[in-house]
Amino acid sequence: MLAGHFGVAGIIKAWRPALPMGALLVATQLPDLVFLPLAALGVESGEPAGPGLSGYGSLLITAEYSHALVGNLVLALLVGGLTHVFLRDRWGRDAGVVLGGTVFGHWLLDLLVHRPDLVVLPGGAGGLPLLGLGLWESPAVAAVVEGALVLAGALLYSWRTLRDHPSRARAQLYSAGVGLILVGSFLFDLL
């Protein structure tokens, strides 16, 4: 759901144009950015969900730290708090709430698509049940949902940028660039 998260960044950018697109892109992917070094160290991993499974939505993720519910709440509060303290005058009074919510929105989208492989507490402490609604079990449906997020993000971002940017040529360039990132990430997800 890499592309779906990026689509959310485009939607939020259209709603809150004062927030930098780079900050939104990072916020939508922050749990995955934490996952990467943990996976490189062998602490977390992604493996096929079953024999012979490959392609879109086929991974069973073991991410007991980067994708734990409580860990993502803490990460969202940390990002929101730091943004509020250091950037509220520049990005707006509620920028911390928006960016913190964007970070936590990653976990909510993952809850929708992941098989039950998301832990509540970091490290799976407490042996609580694993969470995940399993939309990846229906790859075509998951692709439609993700594609809708990408399309909405690209269209809303482009609409807002073309409407508000003082330089029409630069606005077209920004819109095309973000559109290519979103569509490219969706194609990457599908492959």
C-alpha cells in the first residue's frame, strides 16, 4: 500500500497547502521508513503469506516494532509534538495535529489491508491478538482501493496547485511531478 499512503499525502496537501509535500510524504510513510533499518538488521521481515504466493499484497509482514499500534501512536504523538513546538508558526497552529494524524493514518490504512499480522504492543508484548482486516486477501479489491487513493491524491493535489500557484508553468510542473510519483508508486506496488 505504498502508493495508497502517498495518495493520502496528496489529499492532505490539497486540504492544507501550507504543509510541505515532502513532510507529508515522509509522514505517510514513517512506519515503513522505521521498518527498513529494522528489516536490514533482521529484527523485522516480510515473507510470502503462503506457498506459491507472490505479487501484490502477498507478503506476511513481521513488524512488531515499526507497525505496533501503540508504537505508531507514540510515533504520531512525537511527530505531532515536535511539529507543534518547532514549526507551528511556519506551517500553521494545527500542523502538529495534521502531521501526527497523517503518521497514524498509515497504521489505519495498514489495518485495512494487512492480514492479521499487526501487533498491539511493541514486540508483541502481552500476547494480544494480532490485528488486520485482510483486504490483501482480495488483491483486485485492494488494488481498486489503493488506486482510488492515488487518483484522489493526484487529482486533488493538481487541482489545488493549479488553482493557487502564482506561476502556471511551475504549477503544471509540480502537478505532473507529483502525479508521476503517485502513479509510479502504484505501478511499483502492483508489480
